[in-house]
Amino acid sequence: MDESQKPIDDAELRKKVRKAIIDMGTPIDFDDLEAKGILKKSGTWYEVPDTEHLPDFAKKQIKEIAQTKTGAKVKFYKVTKTMKRKAEELKGNA
């Protein structure tokens, strides 16, 4: 059995699910990322010259992505109040 077929244990699965909930519930500070030149608002999209500079949690919140001549343009999922609250709860129980 190779590594990709190895069963995941409960503790590892819980850790991955917990991290995914925290990542999806962490609001993106668009103003900060724009000030740093990582994002640029363009209509309903954000231009991203280099997606490697996006924080990991923000990468996981990308809903749509399209290639451009200068990089990519993306749309993000909206962080709901419920997602934000659950992420804050999980961060507090670290």
C-alpha cells in the first residue's frame, strides 16, 4: 500500500478538519493585502500578480480563478458569521 492509499487515523483527520474550518472562517484583510500590493481590486475580481504571496488561508478561500497576462484574477468565498464564529471557537480551544 503506497502513501496515498494509507488510511488516515482519527486524530490526524480531526486536525485536518479543524485547520480547514479555521482557514475558511478567517476573514481576509483585503485592505492590508491591497496596501502590500498582493491584491488589486478590479470590479468583482481581485488581480493577484503572484498567488504565492497570498496567505495560505486566503488561498483556500478562492472561489474562482482565471489566468491573466500579469498573473491571475480571483474571487473569494464570503466568510459567514457562522464560519467566523466557529473558527474563533476552534482557535480558542487550541
